[in-house]
Amino acid sequence: MKPLLENWRKFLNEENGSYPLGEKDDVKRSAKALVFNEDGEILILKRASHMKWNPNLWDLPGGHLKEDEETIETLEREVKEETGLAIKNIVEIGEKNNITIFKSDVSSEDKEIKLDDENEDHKWVKPEDIPDDFVPVLKSFIREYEEENNETLT
């Protein structure tokens, strides 16, 4: 039993406070992206059932900032980790509940989606066709943004 606990402690790396998957290193702020393709559709991801935050709901790519990380760095890192895609033309469009939201385009060289274990499905949808089972705070942000700016996100 003792070797098992020792290995577990090494895995958790308790000495420097680092934990697997970086949960302990995350700060409360997040960055999310409306990633557009050439057809004006946005990429949405279906969160896996084992996820603690909003399991089984559709979501935008993105995630929590790490210590000393800028929001755009976080956004690029998280989109790449979650989807395998690189993004370009990144523009901040607002913030809601400690989530900074950006518009971006998928880089032309990246086309194949490679999902991580946080997500179990993906699809491209028009902004007006966001499903009902979408993360509520993000859906309300998108609708409020469209109303305030008198435009549909594209």
C-alpha cells in the first residue's frame, strides 16, 4: 500500500502544489471563442458526461486561465487542446461572469477536429441555430450581444 501512496503523491506532485490536468493552477477567469469557419458557422463542443462544469451541454471552445497567462494565450492554448485547431483574427467582444468572449476564425491549414477528453462531440452551426442545451450564460451573452449591436454574429 505504501508504494501506491508514494506513487499517487508523485502523480499529484504535492511538493509544489501542482495537480494533474492543472486544476489547481487555474484562476477563476476563463476565455471562450466563437470560432468561425468560411461558411459563417461557429464551432460548438458537446461537453463530456464526466465533466464537473455543465456536463452534456454544448459549449464554446476555451477554458480557464493559468497563473500569469493572458486571455488570448489561454484562448489559443485551450482551443488547440480541445479541438486541435489553430485560430486567427482574434477579437474580444465582451465579458460575462468572469468569461471573456472572443470572435475568431479557424486557420485555413487546420480543418480536422481532434477532440480531447473534455468533449464528446462537435458541430458547426449558424449563430442563430445554437441548440437549447447550450451553456446558458454563453447563450445569453450571444443573444444580448446581437441585440445590443443590432447584428447577427458572423
